[in-house]
Amino acid sequence: MNVAKLRSRIYGKYESQAKFARTIKWHPNKVSAMLKGKYTPDVDESDTIASLLQLTLDEYSSIFLPSMSKCGDKTA
């Protein structure tokens, strides 16, 4: 998961983690853990986040689907 891009989109649309947490109806600690890379949302949660942030398919892919090298190693 590309936390930096996700954080940028959240702050761009909601101005703070707290406002986003209220909108998605999550505890603020859950949002904080996600933005620190300590929590990865499941498929349904990712879909909700994408909808709230109005992500395009390309944006969704770049945030939630990690790139893989040809041998299966994660890349930046």
C-alpha cells in the first residue's frame, strides 16, 4: 500500500485524519495505524476508501495494489 499517496488524498479532501475518520466511521486510531503502515484495509474497506476519496482506477491501483517485480519481489 502506498501510504504517502493515500495520506495525500485524505488530507487533500478531508484536511485531517480526524475528519476522514468521522466520515468513514472508524476510530481515529485505526486511520492513524493505516497511515503509518501498521494496518492494511481489507477489500471492502479499500472499496469504501476509494469511493469516499473518489479515486480513479489508476489511483486505486497505485495506492492499494503494490507493484511487483518479475520475480515477485515488491518494488517501490
